[in-house]
Amino acid sequence: MPSIDVLYRSAVASFNSMCVGVLLTERLNDGTSGLEAIKKWGGLAIIQNPETADFQDISSSAQDFVEIDYVLKLKKTSTAIKEIW
């Protein structure tokens, strides 16, 4: 299991719906199960737009299996997080 999934599960165990998962440049299914856990508990899921990611040839597993709240260009991610909270 990728370590980002462990991190997301630990965060959601502590913060429940106050948790926001931000997934940048994923490979294969990294982060998908962690984002699923965050969404299950009412948190938000943000991913980098796959078209602007480093590995464009790999489809976004997170986007295929998780209801994503925001798909953003990398440069707009920090601004969006500030506006959300």
C-alpha cells in the first residue's frame, strides 16, 4: 500500500470531515484508497489536473474511482485550499 494512503487514513481517523486530501502527480493507484476514506467521512478530495501532471500517460485512478471535489492546475491548488477554508 502506498504511504500516501496510510497518511490519508491517519488524517481522516483524527479529523473526520475536516480532512482535505490533495493528490498531485499520482502513479498507478497511489492515493486512491486514501481519498476514498476521506470522502467516506465527509472530507474533500482535490487532485491535480492529469493533463498538467508529470506522468500524463497514466490515467488518474483517483478520478476513476473517487468522487473528486476539485480538479486543479498545480498553480491554483494553494489558492483553492485557502478559499475552501
